Amino acid sequence: MAILETHGLTKRFGGLTAVDDVDLTVDAGETRAIIGPNGAGKSTFINLVTGLLQPTEGSVTFDGTDITGQEPHEIVQRGVSKSFQTASIFPEMTVRENVQMAAMAAERGSFRFDFLKRRDSFTGVYDTTEEMLRAVELWGDRDTNAASLPYGDKRRLEIGIALASEPDLLFMDEPTAGMSPEETDATVDLVERLQDELGLTIVLVEHDMEIIFRIADRIAVLNRGSVIADATPDEVQGDPDVQEAYLGG
Ligand code: ADP
Ligand code: MG
């Protein structure tokens, strides 16, 4: 079943078409990779779907509802979240406070009908905070100041903050960028666990093909704003257009 659909999604910056007439369907529960050369429009696509940018044309449907043009906080409250690099961490707050604040922000005015059932009080916020900190394996560091975490832990805290709104669909834009091999491994394990244990649908942009082949159910390949392939990892690997555009022949 589709959780996300875009139809004719297009973003122009002046004369440049960064995202060009993209029709993409993401099924509930899948891990979808988006790959493509630098400047292909991957981040712009994610920003259009999460409301950080307004499309020039086209539509975005989440869970059967047209969310085109909605504000980012409305889209978060519907159950779509994005892990921002370390930019959304408040360094002077503790690990726990960072996640708790995000949980409280997401709770206000939730559009979801199951909201009363799931989080009807501060107890809900505290439970969510603990659950998400445990999921990203930072519960033991909950009273540490965010500023003093090592880089890989900061990136995991970012993911914890994104999870605090209890999303159904999580976007990750280059989650392993700048990580050591050990931090990268831990992050890949985490993505796999999030999908297995929380039943999340995950859409991630990632350059490392080894990681993609390990975790992606399907891969969409963007080139100059257009989807040039949308298939399983094996099919994408054998696709001559993809080889030419991305994998270097
Ligand atoms: P990717 O994430 O695939 O590397 P981006 O989505 O960041 O690509 O960028 C796609 C294209 O849009 C690039 O040519 C980039 O320079 C351009 N672009 C992205 N954001 C803006 C912006 N805010 N204003 C103008 N051009 C932009
Ligand atoms: Mg990008």
C-alpha cells in the first residue's frame, strides 16, 4: 500500500529545474533509497515532500491526504519526519531534553486521530522520549550535554529527534556522511532496526552503494531532476542508463 505518492512534482529555481516532473510511490514499510549524482535534486525532492520548499508544480499525497503546500510542522504532525544533520540539536541542552522538546513540539495540535490514544499527556511525551532514546542507543547518555557527544552520537541524536514525533515515514539525507566506518556500521544497523522494530517507512539518500544494496528494498535514481530508474537493487545495478549517469559506465 502506498504511504507516499508524488505526481508531477516539479521545482524550478529561476531557470534551473531542480526536480522535474517526478512521479514516485513509496510503499508503507519499505526502505527506499534515492541515489543520483551531486545536484540531481535529491535534497530538493525531500524538502518538497517535507514542506521545507514549495513545489512549482505537482502534488504530494501522504497516507491518502493531499499535503501539497502544507507547512513543515503540519507535515510532521501528520507523521512525516526528516533527520536534519546536526543542525537541529540544541547543544546546551541534554540528550534527553533535546528529544523531549521535539516530542512536545510534535504533540501540539496533532492531526492524527490516534493521537489521544497514543499520547494523551506528558507521560506520553516521557514514554516516547525514552523509547526513542533507547532505539538510537542514547538512553545511557540521556543526561549528557548534547555538545559533548562524539560526532557519531550527535548524528544518532539527530535521528532520535526526528523519531520524537513518532513518524510513520522518516527521511534521511545522507545519514552516514562524515562518519567513521564504525559509526557508519552502527547507523546502518540502526536504520535496519528502525524498520524492523518500529515498522517505519524509510526514504534515504545515500552515496555508499554497499550500504544501499544492504538495506534498500527499492532504489529510485534521479538524474538532472528526473527519475531515470525506479526498481530493485539488482535491476538498478543492471540498468545501462543508470550505469552511464551514475555508476560511471
Ligand atoms: P542533490 O541533493 O541531489 O545533490 P540538490 O537537490 O541539493 O541536489 O540540488 C539540485 C539542484 O538545485 C542543484 O543544481 C542545486 O544547485 C540547485 N538548488 C538547490 N537548492 C537551491 C536553491 N535554494 N536555490 C537555487 N538553486 C538551488
Ligand atoms: Mg543533497
